Amino acid sequence: MGTNAITYQLPNKDRQLIIFGIQIGVPVSDKSKKSFNSMALIDTGATGSSISQRFAINAQLKAYKRTKIHGFDKVSIVPVYNVDIILPNGIEFKNVKVAQFNTKFDFDCIIGMDILRKGDMALTNANNEMVFTFRIPPSVTHIDFLK
């Protein structure tokens, strides 16, 4: 299996968020799924991935359980869904368990460490331009800036 990767240059130097377009696959029956275009935030501080309440309602998702999440300033009990997350280059993560977040942002998905730890990622800042890159599968060696 070869390496599959994405690279994303942050378009706005003043806004240091990594947000880019993805697809979210949701079940419409036991045998079929429908994909929705969406925007996703990369969040290394998030243990798991999540989707917005707005997306869950619009996609008519059905929760299969509820779970406790620790947010910025409180603990909440929220619905959990199964979705597929497809990155821009076609890297697909199937049956991702995503908790719901209820705040309104300009993205509907948060990609957390449950997905990010399956590959290698780096942020570089050459010529004061920040670039995020992610590859899967991970390399057999670590990136080490001291070597």
C-alpha cells in the first residue's frame, strides 16, 4: 500500500485555524450512504472527532447512543453518530464515532486525534506561510528536528 497525503496552505495569515473541505458519508438505509460536502477543523486538542448539531439535523442522522463530553467550560451529554469522513484526496475513514457539538462555527466537523493518530502530520511555517500536511499510513520512522 502506498502513502496517501494531503497538504493544505492556510489562506489567511491572521487566522490560525486549519479548516478545509471534506465529505461526510451518512447512512440513508442499511445498504446505502449519501455524501455531504462540509468544512472540517483540524483539532489536535480533541480526543475524538465530532459533528455539529446543524449537520446532524440537516443530514437526518440517527444517534445510536449518548455520551459525556468535556467542552471548553462544561460537561455535556450529547448524541453519538456513525459517519464516514473522506478527506480531499480520497482518504476515507469508515464508521467514525462522532459526538455532536452544539455551538455554531463556520465548519460542521472537527477532526480529532482518533483520526490524526492514524497517520503522520506536520505544520511548517516556511516564509511565514503556514502549511499543514497529513499522510497515511504513517512512516516507519519519526520526524525529529534535532537530528
